[in-house]
Amino acid sequence: MKAEHPRIPTATYRLQFNKNFTFRQAREIVPYLDQLGISHAYASPYFQAGAESMHGYDITDHNKLNAAIGSREDYDAWVAELHAHGMGQIVDFVPNHMGINDPQNVWWQDVLENGPSSLYAPYFDIDWRPLKTDLHEKVLLPILGDQYGRVLERGELKVRFDAGSFSLNYFDHVFPIAPGTYRYILELALENLAEFRDEDFYAEFQSIRTALEYLPRRTETDPERIKERAREKEIIKKRLERRCAEAPPVLRAIEKAVETINGHVGNPRSFDRLDELLNAQSYRLAFWRVAAEEINYRRFFDVNDLAAIRVELPEVFDAAHKLLFELVASGALNGLRIDHPDGLYRPLEYFEKLQLHCAKALRIPLPKDGRAIYLIVEKILGGDEQLPKNWPVHGTTGYDFANQVAGVLVDHNAEGAISKIFKRFIGHSLHFGHLVYAKKRLVMRISLANEVNVLGNMVDRLSEHNRWFRDYTLEALARAVRETIACFPVYRTYLEPGKPVSQEDRSVIERAVAAAKRRNPAIEESVFNFLRDLLLFRFPENLDEEQRAAHAQFVLKFQQFTGPIMAKGLEDTAFYIYNRLAALNEVGGDPHFFGLRVEARLAEQSARDIDP
């Protein structure tokens, strides 16, 4: 194949990989795709995901191929077949989040075991100091099917011991037990070994118990202490495993201790020890219904088992892209489709770094336009919004194009008749804009309440930095945040600290704030003005560098949260209510506009086209 950088596809064919459609099966259909005139296979994520995942977006390890789909040999054979037919490949990549329901996610399991002292604690977007003090230094895991106390006393939470390690099982869920808390179990085991006090293994067992006391605590954040904990805890586990193998009485004593600590159904007090053990962990198991208000890790929308990663950190970016860049370097990949870019902390910075690393992998200079590899993004454009011109990408995945084509196929002259039918069917008129506003507020009150509460508290702390604003109440500021987001006309803005605010972003923010003011005359106008100035990086003169950094962090966090709220309020709620013409209710669509004239379609396409 002739090396082209970037190689632009002429026709793509989507391949949805999972256990039922593997690399071997994909290889078999390559000749057929070639006959269809396909230039590139467009592959769903095929990196290691949940064991039963049928979609692949719940990645547990970015640097392994999904074993359920096939081996590296199978993958290489499929790629070779593509190349033999002059075809390329685009892969769907997920940089924003990871699946955390599967024990295969080593990063997340380490965080649960070690809390803030985990080597991977910075990798995830976790608030270790949330407003609820009982959750300080813990991760809330809302996975229980009932209230915690009921689940505990029904005996559904079980401690297990295997190969020197303790874990907690809740049906198919497996959670590590922090090594420093093994003492709750080992102290019981020592009591069970009382008759063996004179044996050598008893003294060794006591030594293991003592070593656990000297482990750095799970709240340690000093890098050297974190490394020490990571090293020593594994040594202790190996010592415990070896002692159990060499001295069967030790293993029996531990198994008996585990049986005791797991409690007995019908005797509530027998679960006290287990309750104490669980309270000492770096996670708190909770009823799934509490997630909306108290969850303290950023999710993919409101999906609890998809946790956001901080790919903006260099070490996380490097760790999550090793295999991807290896595949680019080998020629296996000719293009990338980036999933959910609006969830990224700094999208522009991410795309620039991605293109730079691809250029290095391909051993070519970075082109002047910054586009070394074909790169498309799953960006939803609302209304007359256009893709940011400074992004080094080749375009979107096509939601906008699909809606434009659908609009052309709808007769705009039929709007009056269809509207009358819709009104007669539901029994009243329904204003689409008011509906979206109401449903975004509903989402912020129910499924994404904690995310908005975080923003409200951040802006409240910022107001305390200036005597002109410190009398704004937390409630007024939080409400201003909610109302501004409810009035946002697009999914998000893309302001960058230290860079000029684009006219597009300025217009979005000013429109949203103006609309929020009109809808909320009871809120003092200056509160909205304060929020508007924050969102436009208008720094008060008296801010020091630390305060400016906090200001910038608020804006970047705000931008991450407006997209999920728009998606949940519009696509997942309003679209299921406003059914005047269902063909218009597609992702990125606006059912309020009925049809699109061909001339307008051509003008719109001309304005949006990005020259590859």
C-alpha cells in the first residue's frame, strides 16, 4: 500500500466487534467489502472491555486487545487482509472514560484498594473531599440493590480469601480489601491459632500482622510513601500466601475468621465486624438511588459503571495511548474516531497532542495544518453551531449531515398540517424550547444533581475571594448556575485559559445568561453578571495566581458538565415527548425546525465544510 498521510477514506463500513463478531470473522468479509467499494473498515472499540460487553465502550484496559474478539495474531491477520485489498482501517477510540464494573480494570481496582494513596488515584476524576464529610478520602459506589443495612444483614456481602489477598463479593461484583484493614480478620485468625502459640508459624503470622501496622496509610499522598505502600503491601500478601501454603492451620484459622466476619443471617449483631471492616475501606457501598446526589467521581453522563479518566494529565495520556500509537506506527490504523470529545477537559489540547504523537509514530513531520492522521470526532453541533476551526480534525462523525439530509427530505410546506395533528393528538400546544429548558432542569434535579452541586460550590468559593461578591448566597449562585445551563443553546463552549475567547463562545454564554435572567427575575441580576464574567475569564484585579487557577478550573469543569445535561435533557427526555415528526428527533437534530430548503442546505454545507 502507498503511504499517504493522512489517508482520506472514500467509503467506510462499520464493524461492531464483540464475542459474536470477531477478528477472524471480519477477515472473512474483507473481499466482500472490497467488492462494495469500501476504502476503510470503521471498527468499534476493540480494546479490552467488560467480559460480556457487546459494544466495547466500557474499556478496562486501553493497551490490550479484547480477548473475546481475538488474539493479536487474529488481529494482524485481519489487518493484513485489509492491506492485501488496498483497504485501510479507522478505529473508534474512547479517551474520556473507562468501565469500572469489571475486576480487569487494574487502575480502578488499585484505587479501591488504596484510596488517595493509589498510584492511579490521579488518573480518575474523583473528588476526595466532597461536601459530605463522611465521604472524605472515599469513593462512593452506588451499586447495591437495596439500602446498605438490609443488604448487609441479608448476607449478600461476602469476604473471600485467595492467594494471600482478601476481597469483598457482592453477587458478580468484586472489590479489594485494603491491606491495612486485614487486621480485622487476622486478629480473629490469631485467636483461632491460640493452641499453636509455640509453633514457628505462629510467630511469623504475628510478624505479618505487625507489618500491616507499618504500611503507609491510604490517605498518604507523598510520592515516596505511595511507592512504599505499593511495594510493601504486595510483599505482605506473598508472605501471607506462603505461610498459608506451608502451615495448613493458618489457612484453616483464616477461613474460620472469614466465616465469622461474614455474619449469620437472622443475627443482626453478627454483622457488626463486617460493617466495621467495610467502613474502614477507601470506598463506600451504597444503594444505587443515592448516585445522583452524592456520587463523587465524574461519570459518562449518569452511567455509574463508566468513570471518567483525566486524560489531560500527561501520565494518563501516555498510559492510555500506548497500544493505539503502536498500531498507528505499524500501519494497522489509518484513522481515528474520537468518542465523546465534549467530555474532555481541554479538547483542543487533546487533539493537538494526539496528532503530534501520531506524526511521531508515523515518523513524519507534523503537517502545517496539524493533521498527521485522519481524525473525526463525535461532536454534536446544535443549531447553527460550527466545529471549532482551530481543531486539527477532519470533521464530525456526521450527525449534522444526517439531520441536514433528513431536513431536505421533509416538506416544510406540511408543517402547519402536521402541527395541527400533533396538537389535536396530545390535547394542547407544546413549545419545544420551553420543553427542553424544563427537562434540562429536571435532569439537574434528579440524575445529575451532584455534578451541578459541585459547580455551585465551586462558584461560591470563588465569590468569597472578592468583597464585592462574597454576600452572594450559595443558593443564589447555585441557582444561577442551574438556570444558565438550562438555557445553554449548545452542548458546550471551548474556552481555554490564557487564550482569547472566541466570538462564538462569547455569544453562547451571553445568550444563555440573558435567557436565564429573563426566566428568573427574582434573582438579582448582578449574580448572573458575576457568573457570566467568570465564564468569560474576566478576572477581578485582586486575584492571585492560585485564585486564577481556581477560576480557570471552574470554567473548564463547567464546560465538561453542560454537554451531559444537554444530552440527557434533550435527546433522552425531550425527544421522547415532542413527537410532532419523529424523523426530526435524531441526535443533533432540532424538531422545532420543520424541513430544510435545498438552497439553505447547500449554504449550510458550504459554511461547515472542512477542506481535507
